[in-house]
Amino acid sequence: AERFDEGIQTFNTMINSGVRMDVVSFTKHIKFHKERGDWRAALRTFSHMLQSSVRANDVSYKTLISVCSIIPQGAANAATAVFLEMQMSGIRPDVTAYNTLISACAQEHWTR
């Protein structure tokens, strides 16, 4: 738990000190929240990234699709929505994106 707290503090320090976050920094933070099982914080971080005028890339979208797999109810719908948003933003899904979407949908089915 201490390492996770350290990670959050570091991220907050970066933001509060005026460091311009990039897509890599935000994506790492989204993954960090997923590893903690905090899908809500991961979604908030993605939203904050977009509000900060940082454009999502294929890796950030795939990470967010993966986050959807830990949503207790509605994982498949959430993952599909992110997948469609990725396509609408002009990013062409690759095999990893499709596999991540399939995994998120399957995860919801397995946890029922």
C-alpha cells in the first residue's frame, strides 16, 4: 500500500508543480490505478488527460479498455464504448486492441 501511495503522491506533485503531463505519464497513471483495482480513478485520470488537452493515443485507449475489464457490472459495454471512441478519434485498432476488448467482454461474462 505504501508504494501505491507513493505513486499517487508523485503524480499529484507533478501536476501541482506545473509539470506538463504527456500521454505517457497519464497512461502510466491510468495503469497504476487499474493495478490497484480502482477503475473509477483510472477513468477520472483519462478524463483529466483529455481536459488537459493531451490527446489520447492507441496505448492509452487500449489501457482504458483493459481498465473496463475490472468494472464489476457493465464491463463489456464500457469497453465497447471506449473502443468505439478510439475509432471515432481516428485511431485504427490493431490486434492488441481487439484482443483487449474481447478480454474485457469475456471478463464480465466470467464474473457473472
